[in-house]
Amino acid sequence: MGRRARVTREQVLGAARDAFAEGGYHGTTLTAIASRLGVSAAALLRHAPGKRELFTAAMTPPEAEAEGSFPLGFLAEADGYGDPRIVLRRVAETAIPFIESQLAGNIAVWMYAKTAEQARTIRLPFDPRSRSTPPRRAFVLLEGYLRRASRAGRLSVRDPRAAAMTFMGAINAYVFFHRVVPVVQPPLALDRYVDTLLEIWTRGALRRAGAAGGRRTRSRAAMRSR
């Protein structure tokens, strides 16, 4: 017989966190968590005496992890002369899954709370009172990139700060309408959403519609003059 697979506490907590975030406390079993690691459910009990204790440990990450960096550090290295569509696509495709994972965990904990008081005391993954939260640092990075790209002539943006807020708002809107208030069923594929977001940014829906409308108006005027 082969040796039984061994897993570390960090691996167990990581798998549990992902499973609880996806299925919530009541929709997740120890067997489902164990299957992610290729071990038996009994193997999990070496790291926590039960499902409740595993949930508490998994959904309360260490302080260092809770204040982890928003994964947009690559923006600091973008000089602004490259194709902004590539950079902004990477921003969206990196940030959206990260925000979803953070939010899913918070939703799972909120749903688990048995009283309104417990729900109100759920700790956010960062201190919103801080002047240097992960979302704020990510926003500064994006604004800085948009300024550089504008100076390089790769973007036509009058207000980089407002543009950064608009783009980050679109990113968060995707997460909100899928995780918090699921208004789109079935869920819209991420690549489809990002394609449309970049199409609006690169071509301009209003500008294109205005140009087409102008052509139609001129065509009708030309026909009437004949």
C-alpha cells in the first residue's frame, strides 16, 4: 500500500478558504474540502477538531495576509509607451479574480454570522481608515500609469484620476453584479466583459454612434437635395 498523502496546515486552510468562499459554510462539507487536496476528510481533523473550527481558522487569515498587496504592482513598471489595451486588459484580468476571492470570503463569513451583531463585527481584509489600504495603493498605481500613457500620447484622457476611478469602478461592477447582486444569469464570461470594456475605452461607443449618426444625417440630407 502507498503512503497516505500528507498535507500541511497552510494547504488545508487554503483549500478550506476556497471551498467555503464558493459554497458557504452550510454548502461545504469536509469531504469536499478534502477532495481538493486528495486526502480523506479524517486527514483534515488533524488540523482542526471539526468543520466549525476549520471554518473559523480558514476565514480569519493572518494580519500580514489580510493586508496583502493588491496584485497590480506591475503598473509601476509600465512606462506608458506600450499598448494601453494590453496593460488595461492585464489590470482587469488580474484584479477581478482577486477582488472576487476577497469578497467571496467576506460573504461566506457574513452568511455564517448568526446575529446582526456578529455580522456588523466582521473584519474587513484591510483597515478602511488607513491612508494606505491595498485598494488605495492599486488606485494610485493605475492613476500614475494613465498619466504616463497620456503624456506619451498613447491615451487621450483629460483627467487621469477620474479615468482611473472609472476603470476601477467597471472592474468592481463586474464583481458586484456577479457576487453581491447577481443580476446576470448565466454569469457573463470574464473575457467577454473585458473585451467590451476595452472596446468602449479604445473606440468610444458614443463617438462611434455619433459619427455613424452624422453619416446617416448627411446621407439623408444628400438624398433630399437630389
